[in-house]
Amino acid sequence: MIKKISEYKYERADIDRASSYIEDAIDKVRSASDAESLVKIRADLNDYFAVFSTAVALAMIRHSLDVRDMFYASEQDYYDENLPKLSAKTAEFNRALTESPYSSELRKLINPLIMDKTEACLRVMDERIVDDCVEENKLITEYDKLLAELTYPWRGKNVTLSEMHGFCKDPDRAVRKQAFTVIGETLASVGDKLDDIYDRMVKVRDRMAKKMGFANFVEMGDLRIGHIGYGRADIEKFRESVLNDVVPTLAELKSELAERLGLDRVRLYDNDIYIAGGNIDPHGSADDLFAAAQKIYDDMDPKLGTFFNEMCEAQAIDYVARDGKMGGGYAEMLFAYGQPFIFANFNGTMDDVGVLTHEFGHAYAFKRAYENKIDSDLFVGGMETAETHSMGMEALCNRYNRYFYGERAAEATYQQIFDAFNFLAYGVIVDYFQQLVYEDPGMTPKARRELWLKLESEFRPYVDMSDIPFICDGGRWPYQKHIYESPFYYIDYCLSTCLALQFGELAETEFADSLDRYLRLVEAGGTKTVDTLAHEAGFKSPFDDGALKELCGAVKLHLRRLGKEDK
């Protein structure tokens, strides 16, 4: 009998006790007589924190399910206040490992990427910035609470932002415009608060970066989010490829699509529309979607089907949008139980299918890394690798779109591929915006909005935002949660999209081969860098010369072929 997530008992993770445990581990490292002892000390510490992190994750999950629940809100406050102190203590442990006379031998006994990550962690965390990290955590919670409690007036009732996103993709262009207008006007009503929170975030992050010896937060942010094996120079090269190869291809495809849709220009509320008469929504109720997903995974691979069924039995997918629930979606791992959890907000659009494929890809990768006993410091890899697991699953599931969309499966595939490709330009804007903001931490709110508009004009010149209040003045970015909560995460989506599109293109002609490559990549988890994983899968790394140019050509031909099929 599979235990349901709601039945898991929560007990606060004792941070003082955890701190003492780390101190004992530090003493053991310093008195160790060989590298084998260091391996065991690390393993014991990881086992301890598997249980500890599960309590923290449970509190976070239950807080995100209802920010009005005062018990879990107070638990979140407790972790916001105290976890940075534990991170500083962990940094002491990492320093003891790297300073051990047996550290070079340790590197030979464990995956060397672990030591690379350990050294990176030392560069971005110690006791000097504990108070700054506490302040940062509180600001993130303040932002989350503001957005979660913000409602949008829509047709006589107040709805959530997740629900508004559904209206933004309505078949009726006037409805879409009105939805974006309501979002813009509502965000404008709290614009000063959003600016104030972000001002304080930028300042605290800049302060901690300088305390840690960085010129600004950019390099620190990359290391902190886990960009191992590549840096800003590689990201700049990738960004230039997007500008030179992806943007012109997108402009060409968007022009063709606008003509097909009968539009004189692509407005913001048209940018996510790909099908004449409006985007395709999946058939049936949420129960129908879950039943379809079960059929898909059963057919794709028995292990996938079994795992999806187990997730459903554990009620480990919370998909209902409701008042007080945070927006967005995520996958989390409860290590003590070996149980992944998926958080989502269904809104009746293709986004719901995305949850059942994207977040499921994350959850399956979590489960395989857990069962393969991949070291917790590597687990499913950096975000660029983890997002390849999720976006790759989305691409593979296009083969089964008939289960979600019936006779309009080809149109749905066209929509999914175009949407993924369309994302690349936006994703680069989010990352570049953050880089420029943190390079100039004194930038005013007005200057930040002007910067956003400038980047929009460079990377999305085909999108007109001029008739949407607040957003037309550069106010699109404040509801992109990653900018506030996870600096420099967003480029990982772009890198993984490039790999996912390659999986998708291969799956068109050689599905079994593509699925096999995907499953092998998942089995490897985070044991290798993303470029190595890409090459071992037989694909180009996003950083390879010409990778995007070749991909653009393949995607353009594929979309044009699909466009002819659905006429």
C-alpha cells in the first residue's frame, strides 16, 4: 500500500542539532587518517541530511499549497531565518574536506565533479554572509506571499495569476487582450511594492557578493545556482547564437504565422498563439488527462508507466489552482521516503499537458537518481541537466498527442515545438536582464524597465507590447518569479530546450533510438557535465559551434511541414 503525501508526518527539522552533527563531522574530517574515512564521513552526513531535508521540503510544499496556513507559514519563516546559518556550517565542512591532506586522494575515490561543486560552494557561502542570506530568504517569502495573495478581477470574480494565464491564451483575441490588460493593471497596483522588494534583493545580493570577494553578484550567482563546467563567456557565446540564428528564424516563422492567423502584427497577446482559431486545449477533464498520461507512459516504457501510477496512488501531484495556493509549478524530492512530489496549477490549456510531461520528467529523474544511489551533491545534475530531463520528456510525448488532442494531434505537436523554440529568445532576455542589473546594482526601477524594453526590442523585435498597461512600460519581468527567487536559473531552460528539441527531432524518425538516448541520459543523472551528456547522447552541446544554426534549420523545416499537414 503506497502511503499518500498528505499522510507524511511533519516534525520541524532541528537546525541546532543539525549544526552539532556537522561540527562532529568536521572534527572527524580533521582527525581522519585516510581518504577512505573521508568518503564514509561524507556518506554519513548525506544520510543524515536526507531526513533533515525531507522535513524542510514538507514544510515548503505545505506552505506553497496554502500560504494562508499560519502553521506552515511560521515554519517557513523559521527556515528562512535559520537555514543560512546551517549553510555556513556546511561551508566549514566543505573547507575541512578541501584542506584535508587526503583531499587529492578523495577526488580519486569519488566523482571529481563533487569536489568541483564543493569548491564552488566554498566560494559562495560562509559565515560572513549568513545575515544577508537570512534577509534574502525573507524577501523571497515576502515576494511569494505578495503574488500568492494578489487576485485579478475577472468577469465578476477574483482569480489567481495561474488562472489568468489560461485566459491569456483564449481563442478570442479580444479576451486575450483584456486578460493581459487586467494583469498589467493589477501588477501596476503593487508596482511600487514589487520594485521595493527587488531593490532590496539586488542590494543584499550585491553586498554578499562583495563580501565573498566577487566584483558583483553575476559570477557568484552562476556558481550558486550550480553552473559547473561553463561560465559567463560560454553563456555569452550562446546568447550571441540566439541573437544571430534563433531570432531571425523566429522573426521569419512569426511573420508566416501572422499571415496565417490573419494578423497585421504580433501583439503580446498573440505571441503564444500558434493555431488559427486559438490554441488547442486538451480534451476532457483533469481525470481524462491523467488517464491519457497513464496510457502514454505504459506504452512508452513499463518503468515509466509503473512510476506514474505510483505517483497517482501517493496523491503526489497537486494540480488544482485555488485561492491561497502559490502560482507556478515545481517538482520536489522527499529523500527520506524516496518520493517525488509535483506541484502545479491546471488552467485548462496545453500548460496542463506540460505539467504531466515536464514535471513528470523531473520526478522520474529524481526517482532514478535516488534508486541509482547517485550522490546527493550531484543527484540529477545542474539545472540545465535537470531541465533536459523535463523538456526532453515533453518532446518525446509529442508522439502521443492523439491521447490528449484527438484528431488535432499534428496541430498540437506544431504548437508544442513552436512554443519551445519561441521560448529561447525570451529566456535569454531574462538571463541577460539579470546580468546587466547585477552589474549595475544601483540601477533605478525606471532604468530597469527601460533595460527590459531594450532587450525585448533586440531579442523579440516581432512582438508589440505597446497596448498593454504597465507591461508596455517594461513591467513584464516582475511576475517572472525566477528573477526574484532563483537568479540566473533561467538560462538553464534555454540550454535544456536546445537539447530537448534535438531529442524531438530525432524522435520524429527514430523514436526508439531517441527514447533510449533519453533514458540513458536520465540514468546518468548529474554524474557528468551537460556538454558531456549531450555528446554521449549523440547530440550537439548548446555551446558547440554551429549548434543553434543547425537546430534552427531543422526546426524551421519541421514546423513548415507540420503547418502544411494541419491545413
